[in-house]
Amino acid sequence: MRRVPLCLLGLLVLTLVVGCKPGIPSQYLQPREMEDILYDYHIARAMNTTNFDDGDTLTRHVYKLAVLKKYGVSEADYDSSLVYYTRHSALLRDVYEKLSKRLSNEALALGASASEVNQYTALSNTGDTANIWTGDRSFILSQHDGFNVYSFTVVADTAFKPGDRFVLGFNTQFIYQDGMRDAVALIALTFSNDSVISRMTRMSSDNLYKLDISDNERLGIKKITGYFVLNKNHNNDSQTTLKLMHIDRISLIRMHAAPPVEEEEVTGNNAGPQPQKVDSDSVVKPSREADHPVGAQLPREADPLPLPAKRRIIR
């Protein structure tokens, strides 16, 4: 009997182990199905969204049912699949990263500029305008304790300069079955004198957000801190329904300010007219007769003051 080489036997065992690796159970939607459904769902929600709110709950639910009907998926199957992906957050993050790229490509196809879609994310971390974000490029927040906050810190280095301006940009996508969407993002600058300023924004809809903050006093920066928070349920919200927020396309742009304009010294051509020094030799003196040709009329000299008349004393 011919013996199988050990290397081939090891390769066969490895293939069996990889082939038997458990995947997503068949009763749940597969990643591609979830991506397609969520893509159409977010497009439908965008049709119901204004700059001021996220539309009414009834219309959102109608759009959701319409999307599920398109793919032949029941609401119960969709909800149970979403719960499964929530418990396996890495799977849901992968789905949303692909979904984000798909939505970005769609925006470009519809005429959006690359700068509007990418929000400086392609910049390097050097130069006068640089993307200095070092955290996760995307993450998902839930309303469970410990999973509803994402914080970050960037310590200043020698590339930071007094007067720098910073823009925190990011994209949000809410994954809610019902209830009010409410999240907060904050960025703060700690200066060299330990004073702090901050900027904050609230999020309640799928959108691109920006937070702009600057070292206007040119104090110099020690560090940048901030956080994203998905606020917990309000009193009138259900405690059991799914409430998630996906944040991606995160960038933190540092821009150097123009140097301050220094006051120029008042010298040379900038000094304006200066009083001229009068040379005693250049003073015009009264003309003499020898200085004029014969027959020329001489300048008339001023008449001398009359002398006081002598009084005649009569004795």
C-alpha cells in the first residue's frame, strides 16, 4: 500500500478544517442579501428625509415593507437577521463598509464631486492640509452600556502649529426599528495653557457632518479629544427594538493658518515725505549789482526805517 506523504496529509486536514468553518446559518439573510436590502432601504429613507428631520415613522415603515416585498423577505426574517448581525458586529460592519462604498459610488454617478463624497479622506497625514485621524475608519454604536460611546485622543506633535484649524468629518447611518434617533459628536482642543474649547453637534438622520474648530488665539495645542455617543432610549421608546448607528468615512483634517502679518518699519520708501535739511550755502541771498548784467533792473531793496528826527531845542 502506497503511503501518503505527510505534507499532503497536513494540507488535506487544513482544507477540511477550513471547509468546515461555520458560516452564517441558513435561516438568516446572507451578507450580500443584507447589503442589497439595506441599500434600497437607505435610498428609500433618503426620499423621506429633509435637512431638518428624518421623516415620519409611518412613511419609514411603509418604505421598509416595500423594500422587503421587493426581495421576498418577511419582516420577521429581516428583523431576526438584523439581530444576528448585531450580535456579530464584525459581520455587520463589513456589510456597512461595502454599503458605504456603494452609496458613495452612486453619489458620484449622480453628479456629486469627489471632495463632497470623500471629505478629505484620501489626504496623507503630512503637509499643510493633512488627515491626522488615527482611529477606526468605521464602527457601530448600540444603546447597550459600554457600546454606545466611541472616544478618541490625538496628541500634538511638532507638525502642529499655533493657529491651526481642524475639521472633523464623518457619515452616519441609523439602523432603527423604531424610536427617536439621537446621537452626539464632540471635538475639543486643549491648549498649551490648559484652557479648552469644544464644538458639538447632534445627529438624528443619515447625513454627512462636519465639526470645525480653530486655535484662533494662536496659543498652541497640546491635544485633541472627542467622542461619539448614541444616546439611550427615551421614556416613550421601546426597550427591546433594535437601535444602532453606523459611523464611517471619518476624517480629522488639520490645516495650517497663514502666518500673521507683521507691521512694517517706517523706513525708506515707506516713510513718506521727510523734512529736508537746509544747507546754509543754498539759501538765496540778496542780489548784488555785479551779479546782474548792465541795464538790468535790480531788485528793490526794502526802505530803511526812518531815523528819529532830532528835536531843536530853543533856549
